[in-house]
Amino acid sequence: MTGIPPMAYLPEGFVLASTLLVFLADALGAQRRRVFGGISTLLLLGAFLLVLADLRVYPLAALATLPASLVGGPASGPIVFTSLGLIFQGLFLGVALLVALGSLSEGELDPGAAIFYGLLGLATLGMLLVAISADLIFLLLSIEVSTLSTYVLVGYVRRDSRGLEASMKFYIIGALSTAISFFGASLLYGAYGTTSLAAFAFPPAGGLGNLALVGFGLLMVGLGFKLTLVPFHMWAVDVYDGASPPVSALLSAGSKKMGLFAFFAVFIAVVHVFNATEGYALLVALGGLAVVTMTVGNLQALQQHNMKRLLAYSSISQAGYLLLGIAVATPAALSGATLLAVAHVLMKGGAFLVVGAATAAGVGVTIEEYRGLGRRLPVTALSFAILLLSLAGIPLTLGFVGKFYVFGAAVEAGGWFIFLAVAGLLNSALSVFYYGRILRIMYMADAPGEGPEPTREAPPTLGISSTRGVANAPPPRGGVLRAEIRTIGVARWGVILGCAVLTIAFGIYPTPLIHAFNAAAEQFLRLGY
Amino acid sequence: MLVSPLTLLLAVAFVGAGATFFAGPKARWVAVIFSGATVAVVVYTLTQFQLNFTLSYQLLEVNHWFTFAALPGAPGISVDYAVGVDGISLPMVLLSSVVTLAAVVYHWEEENAPGPFFGLLLLVNAGVLGVFVSLDVLLFFVFWEVVLIPMFFLIGRWGGARRHYAAIKFFVYTHVASVVMFVALLAMVFLGGWGTFDFVNLYGLQTLNQSALSSVTQVLLFGSLLFGFGVKLPMVPFHTWLPDAHVEAPTGGSVLLAAVLLKMGAYGLIRFAMPLLPVGREVLTPLIFFLAFLSIVWGAFLSLAQRDLKRLVAYSSINHMGIVLLAIGLWTQVGVLAAVLLMFAHGLVSAVLFMVSGSMHHAYGTRDIPSVGGMSAYTPRLSTMLMVGSLASLGLPALVSFPAEFSAFFATWEGLGLLVLIPLTALVVTAAFYLWMMQRLSFGPPRGSTLKTHDLPTPELVALSLMVALVVLYGILPFLVAQYIPASPLFHIPCFSGGGGVCP
């Protein structure tokens, strides 16, 4: 710990500062969302750039020469900087930035803006700490920092009873899962005599006892709540549905990745021990959880009529694909899971923002109401279509590259992992049903009032409703675009478009990401964090 | 690294698709310019292709794309942007680009969102070209899936009455098949320990690693590939998506579906399953023959029962692709040559027939065969096109299908002896349903609402004339395309049946 220069904590400092400054501004009487959002966005951007700079300073391709002081030894304290950790920090900050920018377009004089941006910083801070923890207790506490903030974020709009209900449900389940995690940690301390994550890579004298197995099992359950694994997923749908779209984006894109990294940190090193010893049952449990999660998530998503609930279930199924990477635990699998995590951030972050944008444009909650969105909000709908195709794993998108990498790693590892890959691929084929349904409704069905459907008044906010009555006379292209941007806000519009563009760009040219992730995954596996 | 003309081809095709998509009301001009440019690049490629060169793929270009991390201790596997052609893929490239140009011309008067419509048509073509020129397993799969998306939208947005159902069915059916195919391809590469996704190396390494894949694994993998490619082909019993998709798709979509998308399945079988998994092939060859005979007979008899012209043509595709599957299953030089030739022929002929179905719908307001008659009197041009297409499809000499079908039956006689009577009998049924259909449509007494009929509009006439000219040209001079086919590494190596069963 002595070797880590204080400058290394600068990103965390920036994020903490964003929280404090937002609350300070609130206390000084600032009211406009733009003030809070500006502070938060700028500092998060600073932290994001710092992490990127860190990644450049410690070139990922040459990790073998990473200074020992930065890597730290097995017993060097609760903090370690790994390349994968830095990558995930970048990911968390990316999500926070996306959410901060995307919600700049919400109501300007919303009294909750300060709470929202302040707690966003705090939640992000917890995630950042997770990504550098080398100690189980530190890891669990960091998760709490983040989770406690999100409890409030889900329910801070007090007028909204659904939000309050979601918040309450989230809180109770969260507290339960925390208790389970800490119980597991205490059992592990009993078995190993330490809570250092690196120590878990070496089985205690006399092999993994039942104590350790139960400990790991409990951690799997406790962290499984965070990663929304089936059967610990019940809370997620209600919470994603009840929270405001930006918060859902944060939960789905950010908090879930935090759970993923916690799984990496706790389980990757141990998987090999499991493989060699009596822990095989836990490995099978990991693989089984992955398959059950993706299957149940997909089957449930098939039956949804509510867009947010559909996205929530699809998010659950994505957690299954991510977990598959942990069960396989080869460099390729880890690298693939990270790729999929990046893809998921863009896809789910973008998708929930689209829901927010659609709400702003007067579209209701059911999928049917997205009818004809392709004509009403052309750019947003096209971006949404790209994100959905990416979620379905169609090539030329980052979602495909991630899935290919994870499933390819499973096939490469051979043995029973091939069945995991087959299960994953069949699931991804299954998911085409409901993603395809949304595409069909957005593009192939007539917009309300245009087709044989019962005519419904267009929402007044849309700005183009006056042209509805004129047959076959669509407003000029520029007009639609301007109306679209005015309706959903330029920041949100830009973020949604950006997510889609990045999904395609990295889908066509994933090389830099893959090379960085390959090196980071190898280092992570070698170090055992 | 030298830039291959194929890269230029892909660039023109994809840029063209994008430019057309956003071109607005002038989209048809952009579309015809870019699809014409695509054909021009293909013609240039033909001139660069060496006919007597059978050692490897030609016009190669290989660039590193990204590395797949390997298990600890092994080098990572390079995933490349690798393109090249040989005699098997080149006719398909030619077919796809020509048919796309004709489809664009045919739809000249399209008024329903022409930009996206033509853009998606060109995107289908771009994806198909990618499938046929890519020499890397992953790149192949990327393009394979790229084809799916625009076709889904073409059917679902511009299709007929039941378009939504047909679009989703098409998407899910073929996507499931591609997923199975993809996992089998990956398993083949990883379990075989081949350490490369590159086709060029795959053929060379395959002998070295014969023992890496056990017989059972080979049979399983071959079965998966047969399913994956067979759905696309389509072979009975996995054909049910085809009639719906074909009938509901707009004419241009049907044309591309029948003319080129079906060929992707046969191409995949020739490229991967047959040469790379010899043990699996030997074990499952009887199954291939059975499914091929089933497709041939089933397709022929179902066609006989159709009232809708488009549906009739769709079912006849199943019949023809069954013959292709049979010829591939024989796995002899003549068989593969016949299969590729037949794929090319069927591409041209089915394009004619689907265009005729579309024009009949325009002219008579229906595609129902019993309710229209006397076409030769009211719409002589349409009737002529219908007759040329039908006669070509039933294998009349001097039209393009004849040399192909003749070679296929010859190869079948060589390989299976008297079993050739099964497809020949089906051929009689084929001839029967085409002749019966022509008799009722063209020559019967005038029926139906003939008041507002009009003969072929100019764009449709131009497109159909182009296709019919090619049908006649390649029918009289089949060597113009057949000469390319043996210029393939497949023909150089004695890996066909009777050649020891192993590709060195």
C-alpha cells in the first residue's frame, strides 16, 4: 500500500468533489438543474479522462512490467490497482457521465436535481472503490456505499408512489443480500484466516473445507442479488420499472457492472481452485446460474408488454451471459465478459434513456405505444434499433463481438462448457423474438392516427401534430429532426445517438478494446484478483 | 498490403447501400448508379481471375482484425479481414450483383419510402457479396447475419398482407439456424485445435489434425452444419419459412431471397461441412440423399397443388435446391460443378419468375392462377416472359437450367445408379405443373378483370429483358460461367468421394 502514489486516487477525489460541490451549491441556494448537472458532468468527465490517462500511463500491452508498488502483494492492504480495475473504473465513470448528461434534459426546475446529481456522484464513488479493492470486507463496504445511494435515488421523487414502493423493495432486498454477503465473508475469514482476495487463490491447508464452500456459496447468493441472477432477480424488474429512466440506466448499466466486478474479484481466482478440488459443485452452480438466468430472463421478457419491464428482463438475461464468462474463467472468457460489459453499458444505458426520451415525447409505457416511433423520432428510433440489434447479438455491433468472445471462450475451453455456449446461443436466438417485435412495432406499424388503428390525438409536445391530418405530406426532413431534438432535449438526444454510434464503431473495429482487455484479463488471472 | 478488387467491391456495395438509404426521393438514381458500379467491379474482377489457377483462392487480401485470446500457454488466434474468390464463389458474386441491379430497375416506380427500400436491397446484396468473398470464419458469419436484418425489414415493411408474421418467422428461423451453424464452426476450429479462422489454412491443416476430431464429434458437427445450412437452402423439413417469406416479401425481396440467399446455404455446405469433416460426411451422406430426394419430390408435388403463382414458384425453389443438395451430397467433381451451375441457373430463372409474379399482380390485381386466363392476348410481353421463365425452370435445352440439370442427373447416375429415377420422375411433375400453369394463364380463355390490364411497364420490361437475355445467353453458352468453377482449390485436391475421402 505504501507504493501507491496519492495521485492515483485523483479520480475518486474528483467524484467525491462532485458530490460535495453539488450539495454545497444546493445549500447556497442554486436551483437550476443546469448548475448541478454542469458541476457533476464536468467533474465526472475529469475523473473519466484521468482514468483514461492512467490507462495510458500503464500501457496495457506491457503489463508484465507494471511497477510492483502499483500491483501490490497479496497482503499489501485493502487496495490494489489492476488494469482490469482501471478499465472498470473507466466503465463506471462512463455510465455516470452518460446518466448525468442524459438527464440534463429533464425538468429544469426539478427540486430533486441536487439530490440526483449528488447521489449519482456518491454511487459512482462506491463503484470506483469496488474496482480497486483487494480485500473482501473493503469490497463489500464499497458496494454498500454505492447501493445506499441508489436506494435513495430510486425513491427520491416523493410524489411517485411507484418509485417509493420500488425503493422500499430495493432497500429490503438489498439489506438482506448485504447480510448474506457479510455472513459469507465471516465464514471465509474463519476458513482462511484472512479476507485478502489474493489469498483465496491458494486453498487453505487441508483443502477447501465445508466452511469455505458455504462461505463462497453465500457470497454467490449475496452478490448474485447485485448482479440480478435468477433466482435473486425478483427485485430488479420492479425497481427498474419504478425508478425514473436515468436511474434505471444507472442501475442496469452501472450497479450491475459493479456486481460483475465483485464476482470477478471474488471468484476468478478461486475458480481454478474449484476446478482442482471439491469446489467443483460451486463451478457447476456458477454455470447453472448463468444458464438459468439467461433463460428465465429471456422467457420473461418475451411476455412483457411494458417497455421498461421488458428491458429489465432483457438486462437480467444479459447478466447470465456475463456470468458465463466468470464460470469459464479463461483469459478469453474474462476479456469477453468485459467486452460484453462495455457493450451492455452502451446498450442498456442508451435504451433506458430512449425510454425517458419517449416519455418526454408523450409515448406511454407499453410497447404498443412505440408504434411508428421510426417516423416520429427518427434518430432516436434508429439509435434504439441499433441498440436492440446489438442486444440481440447481431454482427457489426459491439454486442455481437462480446457474445462471440464469451461463447467462443466457452467452446475453446471445451468439455461441458460447450453446453454453456450452446445454451447461451440458443438464448440469444430466443431473444430475437422480443427485440424483433419492438423493431416491427417501431418501423412496420403505422403511427397512431395514420393507419387503420383507432385515431389517437398526438401529444401536443411533439410539435409535428399539426401535419397529421395532411395525407401523404410528411414535414421536411430538417423539420422533423428539429422537432425531435426540441422534444427530447439536445443532451439526451446526443447521448442516445452517441451510444448507438459507439456500439457500431466498436462493433466494426473492436481491436483496441480487445487488445487492452486481453492483456488486462491475463494480468488479472495471473495476479489472482 | 495490396488492396484486392474485392475490397473495392465491398466498399462500393456498402457505401452504395448507405448512400441510397439516406438519398430521399432521388434514391432510385443513386441505387442504380451504385448497383451498376457493383456490377462493373464484378466484371473487372472476372477479368482479373485466372482460369487455370487452382492452388488457392485468388485476389487475396488479408488484414489482421483482432486477436482471440487463447488458453494459457497457447498463442492467440488471429481473426482476420480476409477476402478472396475461387471458381465456386465467383459465379455467386456475379449472380448476386446482376440480380440486384435488375431488382432495382424492376422497382423503379417504388413510391413507398424509396430511399430505405433501395438502400436495404443494396445492403442485402452487400452482405451476400461479403458472404461469398470472405475467407475468415468470423467474417463469413458477420456478413451472413448482415444479410438477415435488411431482409427482415424488406419483408416486414414493404411486404404483403401477412408481412409481419412472415418477417418474424423468417428472422427467427434463419437466425436459429445461423446460431447452430456458428457454434458448430467454432467448435470445429477449437476442438480440432486448428488455431486459425482462415479458410486458406483450414484446408491445409485439416489433414494434420484428422485425429483431433473424433468420429462422433465429426458426425455431431456435420449434423449441426447440415441443419444450419439446410434451413437456408431450404431442405425439407426445415423449409416452412420459405413460402411465407417469399410470398409476403415485395418482388425485389423475393428475387433476392430466391436468387441469392438460398445459395448461401449450399455454398456453406460446399465450403465447410463437406470438405472439412470427412468422417461426418461419410456417415451422414445417406441422410443427405434422403433429404435431397424428399425436397425434390415434396417441392414438386406441393408446387402442383398451388393456386398462387408466387407460391408455386416458391415451392419449385425447394424442388430445385433439392437437386442442388443431391449434387453436393454426391461430392464428386461433376456433382459440385453441377451444383454450382444449378445454383447460378436457378438464381437467374427464379428472378425471372418472381418478377413475372409481381408483374402479374400489377396487371391483373391477383396472382391467383385459376382466375386469370388469356394472358397471351391481353399482355403478350408478360406472357412471353412467363413462358421463357417457366420453360427455363423445367429444364428446356438452350436455356440456362438445362446444362446444369443435365450435369446433376449425370452425376447422380454415376454416383447412385438407378436412384436417378427419383429426381427424374419429379422432373416430370415439375414439367407438368409449369405446363399446366402456362396453359391456364397464357392460353386459356380470357378470364378475370381484363379491363384495366396493362402490359409490362418499361422498368419491369427492362429488368425482365435483362434477366431473360442472361437466361438465354448462359443457356446457349454455359461455359461462360462453367469455365470458372473448376478454378478452385476444391477441384485441385483429391478430396472428393473416391479420392480417398481426405483433402490433403
